[in-house]
Amino acid sequence: MEKVLTEIAAILSTTADRWKQLINSIPGELLARNPGPGEWSAVECLQHMVDAEKLVFPVRIRAFLKGENFNNFNPNTQVAQNKGVRSPGELVKEFSLLRTSNLELLSTLKAADLPRTAQHSELGKVSLKELLHNWAGHDLLHLVQAERAIMQPFIKESGPWRKYYKDHDVEARTG
């Protein structure tokens, strides 16, 4: 079970640098580009990651450790206070600071903590191990989502190669 903690920490420890690379390398208009109806831009994905680092993962880990249950998180209605309009650079800096703190919290967990359970208001009984796997998957999902948003103008203009992007082509899926 220690392997689980090591693998999850490995995934989580790469995310901030991956976001920094995207934010520092990609033009702002591509980062802010909305890929389609109901889709998030890369910047919106990053904002969600900041919210999750504040309001979801550390809160839930602490709930598990205290033997407490927790409610569902709705990213459309629950957001961190003082959100305001922030630049991608400000968001990535905040995410990095939050992630450092949350990795410290993660490092306090032991294999014996993984079977702990809590009641999730929507999903029912869940374990700490499941939450940690979700956290790693959540990181990877939103990185892929952000990159897919950035891909859209390149997919659209790729001519006959566009067919190779069918799994990522938002316009083709919604049009």
C-alpha cells in the first residue's frame, strides 16, 4: 500500500510544473480560448484546479483523518472566495503554493490510513485510497482537458489530417 502513496505523490508532484510550462509557453489567447459550448478553456481548467486545491482535496483528507463525512463539490457553484480576474501567471503561482502545502499533507499519510472510509453526500461510502486515486486522475484529466482546448485551432486547420483527431475534435463532436 505504500506503493500507492508513492505513485500518487509522483503524479501530483508533476502537475504544478506542467501547468507552469503551459502558462509560460503558450500564448494567452490560446490559453483563454473556449473550445466549444460547455467546454472549459485551459485557464478555466487551471482556475478549477486552484479551487480543488483549496476546497476539495485537503478538506476531504482532513475529514477522513477526523472520521468525518463530507458533501459533494459542484465546480459550477462552489468556488474559492476572492477569485476575481487573475492572470494565468497568478493562477499558476497560487496553484503551485497550494500544491506544495497539499503534498506536505499527503506526506503525512500512511498505508494504514488508506482503508479509512467516509460518507460522501452523493457517492456514498468512499475510502481515502479511492479519494487519492481520484486526486491523481483529476490532475491528469484537467491537464488533458486544457491541452485539448489548446489543440482546437490546430485540429481545425490540419486539413486532411483532421480525421486523426476525431477523439479530440470538439467541433466535430458537437457539430
